[in-house]
Amino acid sequence: MTRQALFHKWFLYALALFPVWLLDACILSRYPLFGVRPMLLPLAVVAVAVLEGSHAGAGFGLGVGLLWALAYSSGKGMMVIGLTLVGLLTGAAAQYALSQSFLGCLLCSAGALAAIDLWRIAVRLFVRSAGWTSMLRVAVPEILWSLAWTPLVYLIFHAVYRRVGGSRLA
């Protein structure tokens, strides 16, 4: 793949991330369902990782993690590392253990969201800011509400993947 084709491919993925981020940051954050807001940025990382593989998923996860850390008031630097790992691990899981399809994306999304929420729970348990039951009452609906958006996020990134040819060399 030429340098120009690589630039074009990742430019299109960045453009595809923009409406997902707007939906996440500007629309869904204003209208929580049962008190929880979905997390769409991890779903975007998983979709790209499933379609493009682990290396590309890690790179995209790094970029999305930086966006998360800079754009959200609660943005923690750990999300940069966390989303990079999500991209790397879900890309590898989809490549070698699961199928690189919507079902693989859905399973990897569930795992990624569960891992993110388990990390949040572990941190809050460590600093003793909340109990298990209250955190699980938030985490489980958050994961389920986020997973409901997986088809839309997957379709957006799959359209880009089909357009750019989907070369796994990048």
C-alpha cells in the first residue's frame, strides 16, 4: 500500500470517528438512559481493530485514547493506555480466535467494555469510594446500553473498511 493510500485510509477512519464522537459527547451524554451514558469510543476502537487487525487497532486505540483524554473533563491518561491495549487485544482476538465480522466485533466489544468497567470498579474499590453493588448497578446497564450502539458503530467503520480495500498490511 502506498503512503498516499495509507494516509487516505486513516483519514477516512478519522472522519468516520467524528460522527461517533459527536454522538457520544454531544447527544447521548445529554440524554442518559436509566442514569447511564453509553461509551461509543471504545466501540470504535474495537470495530477498527476487528476489521484491520491488532497493530492497526492499537494505533487507532492510541489516537482515540488521546481524543478521550483531551476532550472529556473526566478524561484520564489511563484511557490512552487502556484503549491502545483494547485495540491490540481485540484485534488479535478477532484475527486468531474469533471471526472478523459483526459477531466478533460484538463479542470483543462486550469484553472491552467489561474490562474498562472492571478497571473503574477496581480503582474505586481501592480508594474505597463506593461499594460493589452500587458500582455494578451502574456498570451493567452502561455496558448493555453501549452494546446497543455496536451495530451502528460497526456499520460506519465497515463502510470505510470496504471503501479503502481493507488491506491488513498497514
